[in-house]
Amino acid sequence: MNHNHPFRRAGALVLAAVAALAFTSACSDDAENAPAGNAAAAAAGGPEPKSIEGARAAAQTVFDRFSGGDFGGAWEMYTAAGKAAISKADYVKLNEACSRKGLAIQLTSARMEGEDKAVVIAKQLVAAQSYTMVYEQNAWKLEPAKEGLALYAKGADKAIAAQKKAGTCANA
């Protein structure tokens, strides 16, 4: 059996990249580290819309940043719990080493789950995955998955080694 089938390999890499995306965040008082998200709301100086449209817009922004290689910008859009799991520097280091840049991640559907949560489905190549957006500090943030938190708890160097060993590091 050939385990290097292009679709299987691409699917695994996509899932790894998307999973890595879902596992980061941090808080800061600096203006340059202000919460990112809905550009219109940010430009107006007010909170992001607490709606499915606001959640969709924020989710697409974080996915665009990640697929465009702006890992630091993607990290800024994670929940406080996600940011506490890994430093911005380690998140960028891990994703620079293992994530495939340039493959668009497209939001395919979304639904509200209560007042402060939305579940979005994103697709990259042939792989789709669900993510949870949480309304936190007047902005929609990506909530990290449990698997991502476990990966980030290892630190960047061990997380890179684990992804290389699993064959999910795109640049290995």
C-alpha cells in the first residue's frame, strides 16, 4: 500500500495545518496587538457584530492570514486560552517549519451555537473541518481544539519533531 498517495498526503497536511491553526492565542494591552477581526467594526472603533455574519467574517480573516503565511496575525485572532497555550514566537516558528502556505482555506458554512459561539466549517483542498468561534472581549476569536492544545503544550521544537514523525509537517 502506498501511504504517499498525493490526495492522502495533501489531506493529512491540510488537516495538520488547519489543526495547527486552531491551537493558538494571547492577550495584550498594546495597540499593535489589538484584537483583529471584522475590519469595518475595528475601523469604527466598536465591537464586532455578535452575529453569524460577524463570526463568518472573523473566521475567514483568520483562515486567510494562516493560508497567506501571516501566522502571527492568525495567532492574534485566537482565544485567550489558545494564546496561553503557546507563545506567538513558538506558534510562528512551528507554522513556518511545518505549514503549507498558499493554499486557500474557504469557509463553507456556519451556524450559531448559543449567543457567544459559532461553529464554522472550513475547507482546504479536499479536507473539511469544523472550528468554534467564541465571542470574547467584543470580538470573534478562534477557539483551539483539544488536540492543538496538546501539541502546543510540547513547545515549538517538540511539536515540529512530532509533526515530522507523524508525516504531517509540510516542509519535512
